[in-house]
Amino acid sequence: MKFNPLRFQSALAAGGLALMPFVLMQFTFLRQGKLISLDDLSGRYDLATFFLLAVMLVSTVLHFYLIAKMTRELIQWRRSGTDMRDFLADPAINVAIFSPVVALGMTVNVILGPVAFFFPRFSEQVPALLSYGVYPFALLFLVLGYISVAVGRTWLFRDGKAVAFNYNWLLDVFAWGMVALAGAGVTMTATDPQVTAIGSVLTLCAISIGLFIYGIKGMYLILAQMTHGNTPAEPLKPAHFIVVPINCLFAISIYKIAGYTKLTLGIDITSLAFASVVILFALSLFWILLCAMAFRDWFVHQFPKPEFYPAQWGLVCVLVGLEVLAIYSHVSYYPSLLLLGFSYLSIAVAAIIYGFVFLKFSGVIKPVSA
């Protein structure tokens, strides 16, 4: 079977699952420093805490294992003749090349979150170390820009070839959102004023580019759906949920960067931060309800089947996005036990879904031969 960059979605989903407990503890548990660490849990080891720790530890280890495995497969694929060149030349499928960028962007957030949590001494050094971390972030930004231009040309100039785009086409927007979130994390955590200034500028650029592409592609996809009214194939239906984690990435990036843009650049976007979190959270809930109603037969009859396809990872990413938006809404704007309880519940459901999809992905659960 040929390698497909969408295999990186397994690592992305694992990283998102690892972040869910970290975000919950970061904003709702007492802590000493900028980042919560294992030392802050002294005397608070109840069943709920053990559950959060177990999910975070297993998911973090799995994320790095899958990143290493998929990176090796990507390098082997790159060296295997013209496979990669042919893949990138096909506008119908080449958007998948953004998947490794999204997964590597998630790695930055996992290092700043769960990894720092489990290594308290490292957690203390993270703000100083990020003085150097701005360089790999800038490199990731440039790589994403190069890929966006190179792949984007194949979508605009198709030599008369007709292409039916689907919601997987938003993977580049996902990548820009993930890079923006990584940049916001660097800016928020670093102590060097020069690093925070550079991080602020690059993050604002990533947000602006991503939202610009999002607006154009989003309108195209919605208009195409309304005009043609075609029902997507079964493997493509879960791809509609990519909208939710994208909303989350941009909302949290704007929220995190708001205070630093005013401090370092003199740009006040605090009101935009409120609108981003609350409005995008509401829109995400509406979109999920709409998709759940449209694809209820898929959830009942198709998802339980042993067949695996990459879009199924999106169900985990949906819950990651919702949980993070719920926590930020709870802490900053609308304190509610309902939002807090939803966060715990979404972590449990995301862990179950990830486990089921991973068993199909790894071949433990196999389709029954005819």
C-alpha cells in the first residue's frame, strides 16, 4: 500500500487528545508558575485527576511514537521514485501534504503543554528556552508558506482538469491555524521581549493568511454544496467536521496573542478575542448539530464498521476543539459547571473514539473478507 501523508492525522489526533486534559488542568487547577506541572498536583490525586493524567500520558507517548513512525515513512516515500512528485501534481489529492505540517505544529503545542507538565524542571526552563524556539517556529512558518504557494498553483491552474473539492480541501487552513497556535504559545510563554515581538508578528501573519484562505475556500465549498446538492461519499462525510478544530485554532490563537499585540505592537484586539472564542464556539456547536443531523445514518451504520478511512480522525479533533473552546469560555467569559462537566465528558468520549479508530487504523480491527 502506498504511503499517504494523511497518515499523520493519527499523530495529530493523539496530540490533540493529550492537550485536552492539560488545558483543563491549566485553567481550572491551582498552579505556581506560568505552566501547570506535576508538582502542582501534590495532595490532589483523586479519581478524576488520575483519569486526566492517564489520558495525557498515553496520548503524549503515542503522539511522539506516531510522529517518528510517520516521518520515517514520509522520508522513504520521498525517496521512492516519482511517487511524491506525482502526488503533489494532482490537485484532487495533494492537499494531504499539509497533514505533516499540522501534526508537527501540534508537536510544538504538546512540548509546551503535556511534556512540560510531566517534567517540572523542564517546565521551569521553557520560557527561557523559547528564546531559541522562535527559530524552528519561523522555519515552520516559511515551509508552510512555500507549500501553500506550490500546491495552490495546482488548484488554480489545472490544465482544464475538473476537480470536485471536498472539506478535506481545508487542510491548508488547518495548517495555518495550527502554526498560528504554536506561534501564540511561543509568544505567550517566552520571556525575551524580542522573541515575543517576532512571535506576535508571525502569529498575526499566520492568522491573517489562514482566515483569508478560510473565507475564500469556505464560501466556495458552501456555494458548491448549495448549488449541486451532492451527497458526499461515505469516507468524506466526517471531513465536514474539520471546520470545528479550525475554528478552535484561530479563536484560541487570537485570544492568546491579544495581550501581546497590544504590549509589543500597540494593536488592541481584546474585543476580537472575545468575539473569536464565544462566537466561534457557538458557530461550532451549530455546525456540529447540522452535520450530525445530515449524517446521522453514517454515525449509526457506517462508523461502527471495521473499515478505516483518514477522515474518521476528525471526530477526535472535533471534541478537542469543542473542549478547548468550552474551557476558555468557562474561565474567561461564562463560568459554568455545565461547561466544566462537558469538558470532562468530551475527554472521555474522545479517548474512546480515538481508541476505536486507532484499532482500525493499526489493523487490529479488520474488515471482514467477503
